[in-house]
Amino acid sequence: MSTKTEILQMLSANVGHFVSGQEIGDKLQVSRNAIWKAVESLKDQGYPILSRSRMGYMLTDSVDLLLKDVLQEGISFPCKVMTEDTVTSTNEVCKKAFEEKPLLVVANEQTKGRGRLGRDFYSPKDTGIYMSYAFKPSFGLDKAMLVTMAAAVAVAQGMEEVVKKSPKIKWVNDLYLRGKKIAGILTEAALDLEAGGIQSIVIGIGINCFTKDFPDFERNTPGSIDADVAYTRNDLIVSIVNHLNKLTENMDPAKVILEYKTRCNTLGKLITIYRDYNNPNEVGVKARAYDIDERGGLIVEYQDDLTGQLHTITSGEVFIR
């Protein structure tokens, strides 16, 4: 961990109070000059830090800036990190910038954030996590649908670890707390037609961390994490990315599905399935959700099918009744 990051952690633990240069130097075993340089760098990044002779340094207000250094240091595997203030869509930036090495793109705001089925993802500045992770998979097309499920599990694991909340996953990619949607996932793949495989996968993740005001939505009621513990977006992003890498590195279907099913709130429930979510005149199909197959498909029984035959759906939108 860099000196700058360690100083930031010390100041963050004492918001509104001065921490002397002597105390920082003794704890970190660094010189006064190194401390001054690190603090000036933090100021340049936007942190509100006061410097006072004979008193030391004080972070005047709690802030949650997205820091490339903190993210880079926290990620446990080789991964390029890009942080942006405002982008149209992190998925678009990620697709253009990705080469061979895993890439993480994080933005403080999206002006054209996208969700599944062509929907918009509300992405106001300073209040959420808007990130995309790109990598070249070692597995084939037969496991492609599991990527979205692995991402949903990784988000849940990250939240369990960092914010001490246990969200539920609604098939296939929405995460809920207290009955409200707090996160969504959009997975896109580039195919290598000559080799017949996947060239790259981009996983877009949007999480409402501190968002309070939302536009009107017809079917999904949005909410925020509202954690009872202090945390930063950097901490949550690092945890999610590390969990995601572990799940996708070898892509063990049995492990991914087991972790997914233990958190899925859809199984056993009466549901309504919409094949074309964007068609306001569509009448949904009523069914009961029974299980998830080895490829991530949702096994259902249609309520108007008196034969009791089970069917597997791999697309569309599901709502719990």
C-alpha cells in the first residue's frame, strides 16, 4: 500500500480532527517531506485536507472519490485500471480500451448508462458504482450465460464482505435489498468467428450506493444500499472485482450455480415472464420457477399448461408475483 493511501486512511479515520505529522511519520516510518508530498497529491485529487503548522493535517469532510491507486493496489491479480469522472457508458469505454490484459473501467457518472433489454440505467454523479470489467475468457460459448450469473454472485459477495448486507438475486441479473432493486448487470461479448469462440467479455455493473432520488419506473422499484457501516466505493469495487476474477478464472459451472442458487429469490415463486420487456402491450406469461439448469437457464412450469411439463427459459424478463 502506498504512503498516500495509508495517509488517506489515517485521515479518514479522524475526519474533523488534526493528525500530527509526527504521528503519521512514526506510524508509517516515512519522512516529513514524503508526508507533505503525499498530502499535496491528495489535495490535487480533490480531497479537502487542511494543513496547519504544529497541528498537522485534517480531512475536513468525508468524501468518497474513486481513486485509481487505491483500486490498483487492492486488486489481487494483474489488471489495468481506468478511472473517469464522466462517461457515456463504462461498457463502451471498456470495449474500446480493452487489449489483452484484464481491464477495469470505473466512472463517477454515466450520461447514457445502459441495462439489459435496451433499458437506461440511472447513473447520477457521486452516488453509485458504475464499472465495467473486460477479460479474455479461457472457456467457450457453452459457459457464456454463466458469466452474468457469476457477476451477480460477485456483487453479492462483495456486499456481504464490505457493507455487511446480503442482497438477493432475481433471475437473471438484478440484485435486491428490502424488496428494491439496488444493482443491475449488463454482459456483452465479442465473438471470434474464425476460431468459433469468445474474443472478449465485458461485464457492466451498476450499483446504487447512496442514491436517494430516482426517476419514475413502471416495473422495477429502485433503492440504495443504505449500509449501517462506513465504507467507500473503492472498497466495494475491489472486493467485487477480486471475487469476480476468482469465479471466472476457471468458470466452474457447479460452483457458480451453487453460489447463485443460495442467493436467488426467484426459485419456488410464482412469476410473470415477459418475452419483450419493451412492448407495453405484452401480456406476461404466468409460471412457477422451479430450478436453474447447468447453463443458467430458468426451469419453469407454465400455469396454463395442464400437462405439468417443465420448460427452460434463457431470455426475457421475470417478475415475482
